[in-house]
Amino acid sequence: MNEQTPPEPTPAPPPPPPAGKLKPSRKASKASKRAGHPLIVAGSAIFTLLMVAIIIGGGALWVGKARYDAPGPLPEDTAVIVPGEYGLMDIADLLVKQGVIADKWVFVGAALGSRASGKLKAGEYEFTKGESTREVLSAIVAGRVIEHNITIPEGLTSEQIVARLMDAPELSGAVRQIPREGSLLPETYKITRGTTREDMLRRMARAQQAALKEIWAKRNPEMPLKSPEDLVILASIVEKETGVSHERPQVAAVFVNRLNKKMRLQSDPTIIYGLVRGKGRLDRPLTKADINTPTPFNTYTIAGLPPGPIGNPGRASLEAVANPAETQDLYFVADGTGGHAFAETLAAHNKNVANWRKIERDKKVDPSSAPAGTAGHTGATPDID
């Protein structure tokens, strides 16, 4: 009998896991490992910080905008000068010091945020009561500086005009040279603080050139004047002879009529200018010796126009000479009312002179107290000592 070897027993399968316990999958294991990766942890932290920063920044921005638009601390209108060498931080400090704004950093942040830090302009500003930081920044960026009026009266010599500019506190700098007589246009100019006196003189010269060009182009073609310079010379005499605006064309007509008749102009202001030149005033009455003293400007001793202007005439006098009144008058003298009495003949003029002398005696008028040109005796030498 043959014996066979019995087969080996099959191993029993492992017991199932207890109820409630599951075998972890490979996917879950991999996800867990990724979640714990240092980069993931760092990224999550950064994201959280960013969200916190956004929330805080948004709140700060809201607060800053509220302060930016809120009324400022100024209790009353105030002028502040922003120097040209100041930068953003300097300007912010200045505004806080002057009480214009309450928060330096709101101003700085707004200027940087709006890319306006390089657009701030120097100058003198007037900030109104309670003006907000937004309005303050806008004014400085736009350069809305204070404008001042500089008034130069008609008839002043160039030396007198320079003296007035030197006395103007809004202007700066020195004047290297007195401008040529008659080259400046007297009027009211708007300027900003810090404008140099040289710039002011250049502006006045440009204004005179523009006005003269315009007026010369519209002149009466029958005028006995050869050039714009002649017009300025005669206008400077008219300017000195009368301060009454409506008289200028009539005074101009007297001189034009005299030039046409080859008569000497015999204007008292030309005597004075010949004696004092740029100073403008004699500060004493004219004498017979003054009248008879020859100077290049004394129109009692020279024929025709003097060699140059005796002051800086205004636009009205330039226009009066370019288009004088149509009269036959050859003489005028003060009439005691601030104006003049005009005459076509010497006999009529002498009567007007006698009337003026009576007024002087009755009122005890000191001829030296009258403005230059208002007591002229054109066409007849007055009885003076």
C-alpha cells in the first residue's frame, strides 16, 4: 500500500479590522503630508497676515480719508509763505506749525498717494478758516498763490519808478541799471510775492512796447511826428502838463499845433526836467533864470521836441498824442479848478494868465505847491521872479 503525503493546509485570511476602524488610504496619507509641508504652512500664515493687513489698512485708509476731508484747525484766514527750497516733509511741518493742517502724515500720505509730491509749488498762499487738508494740498499743487497789486502812477521818471519798486516789500532783488526814460508803461500790475524787481521792469518794458506798437499803428497820419519815440516824448510832456484825463487830447492838440507852426513848445515841465533830470521834482518855484537857462530839454530855449522823454507816459497820454483833439488852440494856463483855460490867440491867453494870477493872489496859492504841469504858462513867459 502506497502512502501519500497529505497537502499543506491553506493559511487562514487575516481577521477583519474591528468595527469602526478603517484602513487609511494612500491618498489621505499623501494629503496629510502636503498639509504639513513647511511651504504650505508658511503660505497659510502669510495669507492670514495679508487679510489682517488689508482689514487694518482699509480701516486706516477710511480714517485717513475722513481726516483728509475734515475741516482744518485754522481759526481764521491765514497767509503762509512756502519757500522754494522746501520739500514735501518741510511743507507738511510748516503747515502744521502754522496751524493750517492738524495731521502731517495725512498730508504726506495724500501727496504721495496722488503722486503730487513733486508738483508742490512755492509761493504765498492764503488758506481760509477751516480749510481741509484736501483743499490745502490742491491749492499748493495748483499754485493758487496770492496776487498783489503794484501801481505805478503815470508820469514818473524811470528813477522814481525804480525807487517805488525798491520800496515794495512783495518784490525781491536789486536793480542793476535804471531803465531808459520813457521805456516803461505805468499802470497797475498783478504780481506774486518774491517776483524780482528786474522781472518787474522787464514786464513793464514789454507792456510799453506792445502798447506803443498798437497806438502808433492807429495814429492820425497827419501828425508831425516822425517815429514812435517822438510820440513817447510828446506824450511825456502832455502827461506832466495835466492830471485831468479829459484834457489830455486838448493839451496834445496845443503842442501838435505849435509843432505844425514851428513854434516853441514852451512847457514848464521840460524846464524842470532839464534841471533835475531823473529826480522829477524841483521842490521850489521856477524863476526867470530857470526859464532862460538853456538845457537840452528846456523847450523855452530849444525848437521842436526835446531829445528824449521827460518821464514815462501812460496809455491815455500816448493815445491823446496819437489822435489829438481837432482845435486851433495854441495856449493854455491853469484856471484855478484843477484844469486849464485854452486859447487860440496870445491876447486871449494873456487874459487867462491874468485871471490865474488873480486867483493866486486871492487864495494865496504857492506855485510850488501845485503839481508839476498843472500851472503851466505855455506860450507866454509868466511874471515870476
